Amino acid sequence: MTLRTIEKISKALGDINRLKILSAIQSGGERLECSTVISLLDISQPSVSHHIKKLVDAGLIEPQKEGRFYYYSLNKEVLDDYLEALKTL
């Protein structure tokens, strides 16, 4: 994993709302619909979309579209690689 990738993931993890989204996905059966995230965090839909985009761009979550709904799941491989990369710094 490159230092740029580590930086991007670290920045994505540097916001409490993004950490809450990751936690919600993990506790929600590893897959969560966007509207569920909105109701859990009690923040506006545009804010949730912004945070989800940052997490997707960092590779931490993966979107799956079903019909007109998006579901998000953790990308455990990226999380594991990130933790290993941090250990080697």
C-alpha cells in the first residue's frame, strides 16, 4: 500500500460521522442501505452522501445498487491492508 493510499484512508477515517457510518455498517449485518444511515446518524441526506463518497473513494466501503437503492458494505480487505501498512511505518 502506498503512502498516498494510507493518507487517503487516514483522512477518510478522520471524521466522527464516517466512523459512525463504518460502525453502523458493521453492526447492521455488514450491509446497510443509505436511508438507514441517514436515520441512524440524524444528519442531512447531502451530508451522508458526502461522507459515503469519501469512504467509497478511500476504498473502505463498497456500493451495491439494487433497483433504485444503494447498499454499502465494508471492504475488509482494504481495512486489513491499511492496518498492516500502519504496522510497518
